[in-house]
Amino acid sequence: MEKKDKIAAWLYADMAHNCLGGRCRLAEDLAGVSVLRRTISRLTHAGELHEIVVFCPQPHQKQVEKLLEAMPVTVHGLNERSEEHTSELQSH
């Protein structure tokens, strides 16, 4: 029996800030559909993906779940470390 690899897409959705620290636009509508929902929709049409997982800060989980309601995606809220704790770890 041949073992088949499964391909997953992992995304990180911070609903407050983009990757450059600016304002997040994932919830904004683009032609009547949120940017995040449009992105997931495009991924579902990729054909090779077996799973789509969206990680987000725990406080944003409900908002992300609402934006992606009825889509074939799993949303996980993360308990992120504070910047103070991260700075402390990096200094060692």
C-alpha cells in the first residue's frame, strides 16, 4: 500500500496588525468578500491541499471564525507570549 503525503496550508491571521506592524486589512471587504475569506477561497481551489489551518492570537479567534464561517478551515487561537517575555528570552 502506497503512503500518500498530505499537504496543508498554514496561515497566521493577526486581526490587529499586518506583518509590518501596520493596520490589518484582513476583515475589510474586497468586492463584497473579506480579504481573509477571499484568500481561503483561493486556497480551496488549489486542488492539492488536504487541510487549511488558520492560526491567530487567542483574542481574535471568534472574529476569525466568524469571517470564515462555513469554510473548510480549522481556526486555532494561540496564547502568545508578551513582547516583554520574548525580549527577555532573546537577551539570554
